[in-house]
Amino acid sequence: MDDIFKRLIELESDEPSNWKAEADYRRANRAWRRKSATIAFKVLEALRVQGLSQKDLAEKMEVSPQQISKIVKGHENLTLDTIVKLEMALGIKIIVDNRDDNKSAA
């Protein structure tokens, strides 16, 4: 038992934990985080189908590979501008606009 206690002391951080603040943040931002995760899945699937890498997508969108990494992790609160750039770069629809359907019916 002493070995476990010693090991726990070694692992103990000098910094206070901010787990409560992180949990509160996740709870407060649950709705957009779920949408962001859905977008991440769509982007990853489009990359897989098209045989593209995240770096390829970054180049197409003229953003950093780090930005794409954040997007595909599903933790990024995306702007409409970024969503449109993703749609154009990948040739997919992320936001369905009912007016698009009306144009094809006319």
C-alpha cells in the first residue's frame, strides 16, 4: 500500500485541477460541440472518399494544417465562412439550404 501512496504523491501535480471549469464549459457548449463533431465526421468521410489528406484540405482552403486538425477533432466552434470553405473545398453540403432544393425543382 505504501508503494501506491508513494506513486500517487509522485504523480500529484503542483497546479490545481481545473476539471470543474472544463466540465462546466463542456456542459454549457454541448449543442455547438455536437454540431462540430457532426461536421468533423462529414469532413473526415469526404477526405477518406476523395483520398485527400488533412494537409491537402488545408492547402485547398488556404489555412494551416493545425486549423484542419482542430476541425476534424470536432472541438472547433466554426464560423459560417469556414463551413462554406469546407463545402467548396470538398464539394459537399454541410448546411442544407431548402432554397437549393427549390432551385432544382424550378
